[in-house]
Amino acid sequence: MRTAEGSRQKTVSRRLAFVCASLAASLLLAVVAAAQEMDSHHHTTADPTMTMPDETITQDWAKDRLAKSPRHREWVKVKNGNREVNSFVVYPESNKKATAVVVIHEIFGMSDWVQELSDELAEAGYIAIAPDLLSGMGPNGGGTPEIAATGSNAVGTAIRSLPPDQLAGDLNAVADYVSKLPGANGKVAVGGFCWGGSSTFFFATRRPSLKAAYVFYGSAPSNNAQGQPYAVDKTALTKIGAPVYGFYAENDMRIDATVPPTVDAMKELNKMYEPVTYAGAGHGFMRAGEGPAPTAPATTGNAETDKAAMDKYNKDLTGYKANKKARDDAWVRWKAILAKL
């Protein structure tokens, strides 16, 4: 009996161990699958334009170009009520009073590229002022760099949550400040990129005295509900007093879809709006077309790996060339329009 009982107990124990092991394996697989699904969901729903801060805020090539510039540049604090807006100013080398251009940064905040682009505007003969619109919004009262240090998507999140009245107030304060500089002729235009492009259109509705608004791959103000089809806010557009010039990329479906209804609305309201779309270019071409060209990959000896790397390189190179041409053509157009102010 003892032998038979012991045999049965051993059999039961083995079966229980097998069942527990199977359950553990199944649970592990389920956890892994869930993690993979969550990871896949994270990557497919994340904003593809949001990358690590060091890639979006710091551009060594832009910093190097700026360091070699002979033009005077400085940081100033512009008052807007109880706020101080940290702003980057670059002056042209000229003995004549100049028109000022307010530069509105991308959704990545105050970057090296924004500062370098401001220097290029000064090189063309204009006073450029680029405000860090996240000034004072950091955990310790800082701006873009401080916020960027808190997380990879922190800057974009902070920018999306900026109150419209605060944004308009900051931009108006900056425009007032730059218009009264001793070297300024009193004329103020605005140009912005990405989120800054949409903010440029918005600012034109809040400051009718602007001489021109240059919208780079941004949309007009809208009044559609969240998740509903884009609808132009015609009431806001009635307040625009400046001509609006659009610079758009052919491969930018989301923004491009907003252009036709904006054309119709501006025409209906008898407002000047002149959009141009650049062939083959992608969203963000003003920065993407100015940075270094992609580098050809080194061979590994693995035919499949080398082919995949070369295919990616050729695709990246084609995109870079299209963005560079768009950027160069847009600069020619922009400077030609500025010269007529």
C-alpha cells in the first residue's frame, strides 16, 4: 500500500509540476506578447516628427556656422506682463535702418537651427528676433533646454499646451520690442516653421499691423471639433491685415490638405494668400535641406544587409536632394518678397 500510495503521489506531483510549468510558460508568453503589442502600439501611434531632444534641439552643423558669423547677436529678455521671454536677436551689418522679422520656432522649441536661420536673415539685411516661447515654462523657470532635459517628448507636450492668449501676448511683446530698436525702421514681419508656421498664421490674426506673414508648412486657424475634418476659422481670418505667403512640401499630406480650403476662405474674405508647394520635399524641408547630406554606408560583406543599407541610403539621398532644392528655392522666394516690404 505504501509503495502504491507513494507511486501515486509521485505521479500526481509530476503532473502538477508539468501543469505549473505549462501555466508559467503560457503566462510568460502572454506577458511578452502583451509587451510587444504595447511597444508596437507605442511606435505606431507616436508622432513621427518627435525624436530625442538632442536630435531636434542641438545641431552641431548649425552651431558651427553660427560661431563663424561676423554679425552681432545677443540674448534679450522681453517683458510681457509678469513674463520674461528669452529672445535671440541678430543684427545685419548695415548703416541703414532695417525691417525686423520675428522667427517662430518649430514644435521642438528653441534650437541651434532656429538661431542659425535667424543669422541668415540678418545676413540678408534684416533684424531677426527668435523668442523661446517656452521661456519660464520649465520646472525651475527655464525654457526649452530645461524642459528638454525632463524627457524626450517634453518640449512638444509643453508647446502644445501653451495658452493662445499667452502665445499672442509673447509674440506681440517681441514684435513691439524689435520694432523700437534704434536700428529698426518700424516694419515687422513674421515667419515660422512647422508648429511655428501655424503660429505665424495665428499671429497674423492677432496683429493686423504686420507687414507680411511667412508660413512654412503650417495651417490656418481652424474651428473644427477634435477629431472632425479640418475647417478654416473664417472669423479669425477676417482680422488679418498682412499678406500671407505659404511654403509647403509636396510630401506633407496632413498640412497640404488644409491649403485648398484656406485658399477658398482667404479669397472669399478678399485676403492676400499666396501658397507655393515644392516638389518632392517633405515636412520640415527648410531644416532638412540645410543639414549635412546622408553618408554612404560601409560594406559588411553580407549581401542582404549591404543591399538594405544601400537602398535606405539612396532613398535618404533622394529625399535630401529634394529638400535641399526646396529649401534653396524657398530662400530665393522669401528674400525676394522681403525685399519688397
